[in-house]
Amino acid sequence: MRALPILGLLLLAACATPLERCVSQARSSLTAAETELRDLERTIARGYAIEYRVRTYPVYTTCRGYKGTIHPCWRDRVQRVPRRVNVNMDEVRRRAADLRARIPALSASADRGAGQCRATYAQIAAQEG
């Protein structure tokens, strides 16, 4: 579940300017903490966690051959299946409280890092221009 935001950030980073990549990196710890806190709050609201398992099963379909010919074949289809998982709710609440306490410091650190990025890239832009 946490891989999807990371994959999205990686794809976004491929198109970002050096300044945007620097700011994104400076904010990465804050972003990770906020994402984890949202997941923990959803777990608290539900009363259980959700774990995803990957299920692969064969599907009979048509395939395209080497020279464009069409023929019947078997392909694997992948499906993410959610599963309810019991968790220690006291531990989840403690972790959420810990993250809530750490987020202000992470936010201040992210703002300082982003400011440093802007100052660095403003200097580079001034030297180039």
C-alpha cells in the first residue's frame, strides 16, 4: 500500500526540475510520516488493519504472435486481495500519538530544507543568468 505513493513520487521526480526534486527530498520524511499517520488513523477508525495479498490466476485469452497472428493462450492475471488483520490497537494508538507529536518538528525541518533548496537554486540561476 505504501509503495504506490513512493512510485508516484518517483514518476513525478522524473519530470521535476532540480529545485522541485530538492524540495521533494527535503519534505520526504514529513510526507512519509503524514502518510503513515493517515493509515494508522484509518486503522483506528475501522478497528482492524487491512493487509493486501497478491493473487495470481490464469486466464484464457487471445494473444498476438510474432508477425501479428492471433492465437488462444493462457495469461496470468494479478489481483490484490484485501484481508482483515487483527492488530494491537493500543500499539496503533501509541504509534499515531508519537507521529502526531513528531510532525511539527518534521514540518519545521522540511520548511528549512525547502528554504535552503530555494536559496541554492536561486544562486545557481543568478550565476547562470
